[in-house]
Amino acid sequence: MRILITGNMGYVGAAVVRELRQRLPTAELIGFDNAYFAHCLTAAARLPEASLNIQYFGDLRDFPASLLDGVDAVIHLAAVSNDPMGNRFEEVTEEINFRASVRLAELAVSRGVGHFAFASSCSVYGAAGTSARTVIDEVNPLTAYARSKIATESALAALPRGNTIATSLRFATACGMSDRLRLDLVLNDFVACAIANGEITVLSDGTPWRPLIDVQDMAIALRWAITRSSGNGGPFLVVNVGCDSWNFQVKDLAEAVAAAVPGTKVQINDRAPPDKRSYRVDFGLFKSLAPRHVPSRALSDSIHALKAGLVSMAFKDRDFRNSNYMRLKALEQHIATGRILPTLRWNARGNT
């Protein structure tokens, strides 16, 4: 089996490469990434890309169709990957997350790729109240990132797909340890706060709902998506990916982390303006379609893995919210030094 993974050098990509190499040891794994965050390694004893057969570098907006020749499955992770980056680079987010993603899908179909797995997001539900949302419920995307995901889903649904089995996985909010750890994710942020500062500062009033999923469980779901039959969900499937028991209010996540890191105080900003992004999600469809691939980790497992990873790194950065652990900060540093342009294209004449 020949598998192309876009965005393989990111937070989720490192886990996906490991999962595929372990569970599909004879597969030919091909990476494609623009390497914005190649330098953001964390507690990695081995370069994640060493598990690939080949690594290509490039911008998704210029994706070479020839790389799809002979490919059996595409796992499409590459994206401007969260709300802060989407808000800062709104036009680029549309170019990469939507237009380039649809072109990639079109190329995959034209080259006879058997499976196309698209990493979407439960953030498309936006302000959704307290009822758990299913894929047939109305979406309410509040950010450029969320709008780009639902736009791509809609385009995939309308695309003549031939024999390609396409799966749009609406993932819960990612968390957990990775060889390229991000701390601009709610649970990861809280664990870093506890380790570095002994205090968790919740920037909202703590009441918004968030579904979570460990990055390792995301990788397992993606493996399922590129191996499922059309009889299991149809030739085009949109599915929420996560676990019903992993719907949490933000304040409860903070308390869980504090319990795992003794001595940690929790500071909640009761005067913060309300965070409109609040949604609970129903994951029943995924459980029915992929019962052997549902998330198996407990919240405590993810917290302890993050804690162990940060301790092994001797992590003590009290100002980590202004560091490369935050993906927007990493991009801004690239721009400030001239390495990339405001269009998020590498500057051939930039500083090194």
C-alpha cells in the first residue's frame, strides 16, 4: 500500500507516521510538507521522518500531481491549523485549507487514488449550546479556520469522485504528547502552565464545552479512514471523531490537570467576555462504523503523557505562550526574520 501524508511534519503528522509504520509495516509512506515547523521537535529520540520511505518538501498551493502516481491513499493534514493563525492569515487560510485542498482531492480522483482522508474539525459547530451535535445538525463556523473546513467538506461532497472513497473526519480538539508538541491547544496549555508556573490561568470563564481527542487516537482513526470499504459508511462520509465521554467544560479540564500536578492552582477569569466557541459533540456514528478504532485513552492518560514529556524536556518556560510552542508565534518569527513572506511562502532570499 502506498500512502501520501500531507502535513506530516506537524503535531498530528508525527503521530500518524508512527501509527502507520507500526500497524502497516510494509506500506510505502510518502511525506509532503512545507516544513514551517520542522524545527519544533520536542522530546523526539528519533526524527519522525526517518519512518518514511521518502519526504518531499513543497507548498500545498503548488502540489505536483505526479506525486500521486501509484498512490493508494491520501491522508490530508496540511493546513493553516488553528483559529489564531486563521484569523491572522485569513486569505492564506482560504487558499491553503480550502482551494488547495480541493485541488488536491481533484488530483487524487483523477489519478485513481483509492482513499482520500481529510482532517476536518468539530470547530465547525461553533456556538452550539449544550446539546451534543451530530453530522446532520446545523453548523455554525465562527472563524476562518472553521469556515475553511466546512467549505472543503462541501466541495468534497459535490466533487465527482469516481472510485475514490473519501472520508471527512471532524476531529475533536487535539491533545496529548507528540514529537512536535503544540501548546496552543487547551489541555496541552494547561499541563504546560502547571509544570512551568504551578498555576493554570484559564483565559475564559471556564464554562465553554470542548470535545477532546488524543493525537494518538486521531492517528488510529485516520488509519481506519484509508482502509474502510465503501459499504462501511458510503463512498463519501462525514463523521465526528472522538468519544462521548470526552466532552468537557474548560474549567473541568483545568481541575483535572491540577489534580495530576500536585500544588497547581487554578485561576479562572470570571470577568472574561464569553467565549462563543462552545460545543458538545455526539460521536455515536463513529463508534458504530469503527468500533475497533474508537479512542481508547483516558483523559488521565493524555495528561500524564504530557506531564512526562515536558518533564523529560526539563520544560520550565514560564512565557511559553510567546514561544515556538505556539504555532502562530513560530510563523511570526519566520516572517520577522525574513524566512517566509506574509503570504506564508518561503522567501528564497530570506535570512537563514
